Amino acid sequence: SCIEVVLPTENSRYEKRKGLRKLCVYTLHDITAQKMVEGREREARIAHEKASEAKSTLIGTMSHELRTPLNAVCGFADLIADSALGEHASPEYAEFGDHIRKSGKHLLNIVNDMLLAARFQSGTVETSPKEFLLSDLVEAALDNSKKSQNWTDPEVIVNVPAEQVHADYELCKKALE
């Protein structure tokens, strides 16, 4: 940028010009270091985005690969626990089947949560907003948590105002669980 300064000439005995003089002052700054830092930041951001995308792809792929055998484990555990193929020689088999079923469903829920997180990160989650009572949502989430965690002392009291909310009910319930 140029800063213009007007200098008078009438008091100078060496100056032959009779008009005003103009002096321009320029300032220069070396921004090489700043540009190098910006370039490194840009490269780091691109590398982070690629790593995040690779992580999401891995989680999504592994989750899908785990769900198929887990569904089979849960199905066969249901058959064993419910004695669907007839009575067992030992009563412990039904109990073992129930443990397998609960553990398999718990692991399947974890895999499903990982898939949901990967979908959130990639921006492919579709929402279905609707009107519901906040208190109903909290009670449903609490009931699901009690069932899935096998609480020994399920005496939990939650005071939530009965307000209408417009959101995706299932996603909100999942977040609260």
C-alpha cells in the first residue's frame, strides 16, 4: 500500500519545482512462514479426513460382517434356551442357552451402535421426526436400559416435564439408553 505524504516546497532553496511534492512509502512483509503453516494445516486436515473416512469404512464393513454370524448365534441360543427341539438331558443347558442369547444380543447391540455411529459420521442417517412427550421417551429409554442391563435395583425415579418434542423418537431413545 502507498501512503501519500504531501511536502511543501517553498522553504527549500535547492528545490526548483514550484508545486507540491508527493512521497510514497511502501511496506513489505515476508509471509513465507505463514503460507507454509497454512499449507501444513491444509495437508493435516486432508490427512485427518482420509483417516476418518477409512475408519468409518472399516467400522461399517466389520459391523456388517459381524452381524450375520451374531444373528445366527442369537437364533440358535433362542432354540437352546427355549428347548425348541425338545427337553435337554440337563437343565443347565437352557440356562446356558439363555446366557448365550443375552450375551449375543448385547454384542449385537454394540455392533448396531457402531454401525449407527458410522452412519452418523458419514451423514447417511435418515431421521423421522414426529411429535411425542418427552416423559414418554425417558420412560421408554429407562425401561429398555433396565431390561438390557439386568438391573438388580430397578428403583429409578425420573421427573421430566410432560412437554411435546418434535424429533426422531428412536434416535433420541437410543441416545438416552
